[in-house]
Amino acid sequence: MLSYDTPVPIAGNSAPTSINIQPNMTNGNAQTTTSAAAAAAMAGRTADTEKVHHIWLVTGPAGVGKSSVAAFLAKSIGMPYIEGDDFHSAANVEKMANGTPLTDADRWDWLTALREESLRQIRGGSSGVVLTCSALKQKYRDVIRVAGYFDRSLLIHFIYLSAPESLLLARVEARQDHYMGANMVHSQLEALEPPGPEESDVVSIDVSGTLEEVQREALSRVLSIMTDEPNGRL
């Protein structure tokens, strides 16, 4: 039986998939760079690309901008966007709205639901998905990695967003109509296990800059992985 307390081996990777780049930047230089990267991606297609599917998880604690970055990436690379918050149970939402941190037991069904929804969309014909998920601990990330462990055509990548607590608090306090209050930031940071060097499928990005800067860096890193690495490995 698989234990969520033990890191799951990461599946081997194959050739990169084809992508449909739809840049949505107002900065001319950024759009030129994206177009060039897209051309390189298309030029590097192989006969095996259709066999590969990517799951991109944008992770990190509350306030890092997961939804904004993930929605931008999904549109830019032409993949469906899955908002992880939409898959929390009513009980989980109520706990977080009341300032009560979720336990490991609260998260297992949520993580499994996110993994299964990603697979459902891929089996439905998508080349991949972009997914938001806090994935605060390595064992949470391992729940998603299970998919790639049993299906080597899946390439699973984590984009870990981070920032100082003061910045995250300011951002969460400025939110409106969201159940995640500022008091949850500290509890999430206490539970956080930043990805270590052994988690080779993780890209780390500091989000202290502007949203456009963070989006541009995230897209650049994604394109690099999908086009420059012969086997899609980070």
C-alpha cells in the first residue's frame, strides 16, 4: 500500500509535447520573446510528442498569486486551468473561513480529487493541465506525483512561488470575498516544507516583483522545460 508519509518515486520523462502559445502580454519585448520561444517549440516537435502530457502545478502559500500565474500560464500554453480552491469540500472551506488550519486528513481527499481531475481532462484529449494547489508539504506533492509514477507519459512539474510573510499578509488582507483570511498565512507558513534539492521536478520563483514580471518568468521557465530539454526533465 502506498504511504503518503513516504516520498513517491518520480516517473521518468519523455519527449516534450507540442504547445499552442497564445501570449497575453502588453510588453512588446515580452511578446517577441514568447513568439520566438513558441517557434522554437514547434520546430522541435517529434513524432512522439503526442504521447506526452504535462501537469503543471502552481504551488505555494496563500497570497503568492497562484491563481493569477496559473491562469496566465494556461492561456499562454493552451492548456485547461484547474482552480484548486474549487475542489475543497464545504467542511474544509468552513474551517479555513473560521481561521482553523486544515489537517493532513482534511487534505487527502482534496489532493486526490485534484489529481483525478487532471487525469480526467488529459484522458479527455487535453495535452496537459495547469493546476493551482498550495501543496505545502512534500507528501502533499507526492500525492500528485503518484499519477506520473503509474503513467510514464505524464510529466509532472511544480512551480513553487514564494515571498516574505509581510508581503503575503498584505496581499491576503487586500482580498475581498475570499474565505482565506490573513490569519491563515502564518499557519500555512508554519506548515510549509519548501521543496528541497531532491525534488528535481520543482521550479522556484520569488514573487516579490510585479505580477507581470512573475508571469513572464514563469512562462519563460515553462517554455524552457518544454522546448530546450530533450526529455522534458527539469
